[in-house]
Amino acid sequence: MDFKLTPEQQEIKKAIREFAEKEFTPELALEYDQKEEFPSEIYKKAAQLGFISMRIPEQYNGQGLGVLEDCIVVEEMCRVDPGLGVAISLGNLMIPDVLLKHGNDEQKCKYIPSLAKGDKLAAAAFTEPEHGSDITRMDSTAAKCGAEWVINGAKEFITNATTASTFILLCQTDPNSQPSYRGQSLLIAEKGMPGLEATKLHGKMGIRPCVTGSLAMSDLKVPETNVIGDLGRGFYYTLELFDGTRITVAAQAVGTAQGAFEKALAYAKTRKQGGQPIINYQGISHKLAEMAIKIESARLLMHKAAWLYDHEKPNPVATSMAKAFAGRAAMEVTDDAIQIFGGYGYLADYHVERFHRCAKITEIYEGTTEVQKNTIVGYLAKQP
């Protein structure tokens, strides 16, 4: 069920659903999951149809639409397969958002069009080995040396680390700033620059077609023209960025839950025990009803957060509520889907176990569920 989608949004939903159902075949989804390989050819097809550039302005080869339209695309892709859906939706991860708001004209023209067309991939490197979701502290440093910045440090769990051509790095540029996050800045690095090394991480639980890796910066030199926006504003730019990207993670969770639910519902209607479909048994039917309630609730929270972002202003509390609830709903719904399938649900060929594996990450990246709750409690504490 959709809440007041416009005719244009309904057309987008129809188009992306047809694309995903055609391209994300169960056999292909299983193959990419097992190989842990980025779906380059599918990504290029999605780019040609404009599905990876919904929020990028038309002047940079994008569609010029909003977060809600982006969420529609993400949800529908993840509904068919969350692994492939996430890989494709995160191909130009964060770079256009940051550069569009805070980059200069030269940076925008240099990087955004090729990302919008799908010719290149991007990565945003915030997470560090020692700090995880806590971006108030950065061990990665950038020191000014003439007309360059020299970067040293490490980043962990970076989406597209080994496949990206363009990187945004959050670094400590003022070591004396108090609190320290007021001395953080964002800088652009490019693949092939001496001192930048990427290593692929293997054996992930889920979203395996979405390549994740580590970054090591050893005397990595970038020109001073690669600083994004103002020095010392990197932390604030990043928080602003998360207000949008966390909503699309909620959409990812909703789509994953919806896809698993549909498989479980279809199975419950056709699988017979005791001479009748198992949906006739209350233990199964009530489980399906609860799954539907959770999905619809998560979708409404996600749509509300996206609508506020597009029509009023980013609302961190609405965003955190949407992400936290949708992530938990995805875990519970996909778990119930496996239970409905029984022993078959534990097998890869029936696919719901993959949906469950892919659901977990929505409670971890872009800020853990605990971080989202901190945001919500911070708001509640200020209420009269």
C-alpha cells in the first residue's frame, strides 16, 4: 500500500519494479551473492534509465527529483533482491549530496555528471576502525603542506572501497580544536593517487554484491582545491548528509521486508499440511498479519521522513525513527518468513534466508540503531 503517491511517483514505482523484476532474476541474485561481485552491467542499465540519479539535478545528467522518489526506487529494487538493490542504489554513494550542497562549481562539474551516468562509482569514507558510528572523533588526519593536504589514517567498512574512482574522506584538519569534531573537514581523493590503498573485505553476512572494503592513507597528497566547502565543517556536513541517506536505508529495509513477506505469503497459500494450505492455520495467518502491519508502519515512517526532507526541511528525529523502526521490522519480518518456509527457508534456493542476511545491515550502517535512539532521546529530553 502506498500513501498518496503522485501520478509521477506511481510511474516511477511501476518502471523500477518492471526493471528489477526483469534484471534481478533469482538465479542471478544468488550467483552475485555467492561470488560477492558488483553487478557492473546491471548498474549501467539502471544508470541509463536514470534510476541511480534521482536526486541529481538535470544539469548534471540527473532526474532532479527528491528523497521520496529515491526511496521508491530503493524499496522496489530491494523488494526483488536486497543484495543487488543495495549495490546499485549505493553506486554514487553520498558524493552528489555533499558536492551539490557544499562543493564549488568546478568540483560539481568534474565529478557529478560521470557519477550520474554510471560511468564511475563513488565512496564516502567516514567510519574508522576504532570509532565505528561515532564520527565525533577521527584518527585520520590531514595536514597542510604548501598547496596540498597530506592525509594519513585508515577507514573501515567503506562501501565501494575497491570499485570507486572518487572518494570523500572525513579527516581531522585541526588537531587542536575543542571539541575535536569542530576541526574535521571533507576532502576529495581519487583512485590511483599515491598513498591511497583499498582492500576488499570478504565473507560478509549479507548485501554481498555491494562491495565493502578498507582504506589506508599513507602520506596521501591531495590539492587544496579538493577541500569541500569550509574547513572545520566536515562533521556538520556529514550529519546533514545522514539526514537523507538514513531515510534511503529505511527504504532498503522496507523493500527487503516486503520482498520476504511476499515470498512467505505465496508459499503459505500453496504449501499444504493436513490437506489444506498452511495459511489456514492461525499460527501462520497471524504471523503474516503481524508482518504486514510492521511493513506498513515502517513504510509510513519512511515516507513521512522523506516528505519532510523534500517539502519542509530535514528532520533528524523523523529520520532516526524511520531507520530504527524499519531496520528492526526488516529483521523480524525476514525471520518470520524463514519460519513460515520451515526447513526450506534455511536453504539458499528458496531465497528468504538471503533476505534475512541482508536485513541486518540496516541496523548497523549509516549509524547503528543505538545511535538513532540517542538522537530520538536527545529530542525527547528537550520537550517540556
